[in-house]
Amino acid sequence: MDYEAVLQTAISIAHEAGAVVREAFPRTALDHVSFKGTVDPATETDTAAEELIVSRLRAAFPHHRILAEEGGGDDWRASGPPIWLIDPLDGTNNFAHGFPHVGISLALLVEGRPVVGVAYDPLRDETFAATAGGGAALNDRPIRVSTVEWLGRAFLATGFPYDRRTAPDNNIARLDHFVRRSLGARRAGAAVLDLAYVACGRFDGFWEIRLKPWDVAAGILLVREAGGRATDFAGGLDCLSGEQIVASNGHIHAEMLPSFATFTRLKPLFRSSCDVFETGAIHPFDLRSVYQATPFSLAQTANLWQNG
């Protein structure tokens, strides 16, 4: 397969979908928004962009499989022909509120491995693209990860899962931990752009939990082809599910990973404490006494928990 030729087709399709997104932006009234979950919105623009992308991909690559965020599709883990993973509008919440930070993500997997990836920001007209073994580029110019060598000087990004109001692990404790140990952290609301920004050096590192394959596939390829690392929280290379992902410039990766291992050991304590809180047996402020001995200042999480 000619990955470069496939990439150019994917870029063209992403740009066409981007025109749909630009035409609909800004949309600040929430009457055009539906919800797949409590805080998981979708708009008619998500659907329109996805239908266009799927149609164009089927015409260009009739033998390829497709898995898209809104419409579903084939099992990306199953063996078979190459499969496209599509997020037609990453950052729907941003889009629905007129916040200009959204991305379109297309990635092609061959034998379970991303070989072509496109992350397109239609509002800034920035095209991040990569092929396996071919490097990564931003608007046709090669990109590389940053050279920051320690966490204390690192600029990070993260996000929060859609079940964050009810899940015992909502990533807030990790955020508190890394904010205290880095130059700063941002939550911009579009994971594919977070990963693309790691690839081009705007961010030095990124982590998140409970994402989906279409959120991360293109970004993983971008980061790796730009010289960075993308792993799960244990350092394993299989992070395509999005359940756990940490991406970095490579230099700070080893410094980030032990923090995730420490937090994993604390999860049973966190789960049992939240069960007690949910039953009303104790006041949320009392959780501070449970958490104050941990290295993540989970006492703050107790305060945040009561507010969702």
C-alpha cells in the first residue's frame, strides 16, 4: 500500500469535512445539541461531517473497513482489511459553545497498527499528518517533539472522561499532582489536537483516561513519527484503546510514568471512600482526613466531588 497516496486522499477528505464545520461555526445556542450522556454532546454538524467522511472513504477505498464515533461500524480489534477510525468533530462541547478549538481525526490501521493519520483543525487551517516510517508534518512542514528534559519545565495537557460526575476516577487527582510538578497543564477539550500539539512541541506531555480509539489513533502516530513516545500508564505500547494513554516528547516520559503507578495503588482506597460518600454515611469534607496522607492531595478531590 502506498501510504503517502492514502494520506493525501485522507487530507483532502478531512479538508472537505472541515469546510462543513467552518460553515456551521460559531453555534452558541444549545437548541442544536443532543446528548449521548450527561456531559457527552453531539450536534448535527458531527453527523454531517461524519457522513461526508464515510461516503468519501467508501468511494476511495471500497475494501476498507470503517469505525466512526457517531455511526459505529466494524470492530477495530478484529482481523481483516485495513480499517479507518474517524472522529468527525473532536471537541463537540467546544463547538457547541462557540469555543474555537476543534479537530477532525482520520486514522488508518493495518493489522491493528496506525499507518496513516490526519488531525485537521478547520478553524486554524492546520493540518497535522503522518505516515508510518514517513515522519510527521504540520501544513507540509516536518515537525518534531520538544526538547524539554524534565517535568518541572514541562507544559502538559489532559482531559476528563464523560462519566466524570459519577466515576470514582475522574482524573482530577492526577491533574492536581501534575500541576504541582510541572510548568502548567491545560484542558482544551480536543484530545486529537492535544496529541498533535505534543507532536509539534507546543505541549511536552499529555495524559488522559477512558478515551476511544478514534480519539487517539491519529495522534499516537503523529507523536511517534515526530520522535515522541505514546504508551499506556505502565509504559506498554498498546494504548490504542484510549483507556489509558500518556504521550510525551520522550524525555519526560520516564519521569511521568511512576506517578500513574502510584495512583493505581491508591484506587481501592479512593473507590471505598467514594462508596461511603455516595451512601451519605459521611460528609464530603470528612474525606480529606482519608486522603491527606497521599501524594496527590486527594483532599482537594473530596471538595470537588460534592460539586460534580
